[in-house]
Amino acid sequence: MTSEANGSNGQEERLARLERLRAEVTAALAHRDLARDAEGASDGHHHPAEAATDADQRERELRDQLRWREREERLEAALAAIDAGTYGICVDCGEEISEGRLKALPDAVRCVPCQRVASRRL
């Protein structure tokens, strides 16, 4: 098998994995929205401690939902990068992102050395 055929097969596997991950994220977000809607059916008569617990739970849920939405955006960006032919190329240095990193984190946009530098900036 030629390296071009192997590369094409690798791209198809990456695409399928990204699509599967995006579907999982979308399903998780939909499930969370349904759970939040069910929680809204409260009678509103709470002890102050219950109200504080509910507020804390809503805050955690919103943080989780934000993380899921950010992941969904990164996966969509990775899918767009496949279409553009830039998937697997570091946005900072322009070098290829290692296959191991892409397997572990399919929506990675930086190689390991550039990610270390970027993480220090945060």
C-alpha cells in the first residue's frame, strides 16, 4: 500500500473519530439541556439551604455546559481544518503535530512544545 493511500486512510479515520466525538458532545449537551429543563419544574418553596444547594448545582452545570460547548467548537474547528487541509499542523510553528498527540487529543491545534509555551502564557 502506498504512503498516499495510508495517509488517505489515516485522514478518514481521523475524520470518523472527530465526527464520533462531536456526536457524543452534542448528545451530552442535549441531555444536559433536558436535565436542566426538568429541574425548572420546581415548586419554588425551598428552605434557604436548599436554594443555596440548587444555585451551586446550577452553577456547576453551567460550567460543565460551557466546557462541553468549548469542546464542541474545537471539534468543529478540527473538522474544518481537515476540509482545509490544515489538520495536524501546529498553528504556532507550522510543524506537524505528532500522531500520538492527535490520537490522544484529536482537536489539538498545537504541537507539544508550542502547547507548553502557550500554557505558560495563561
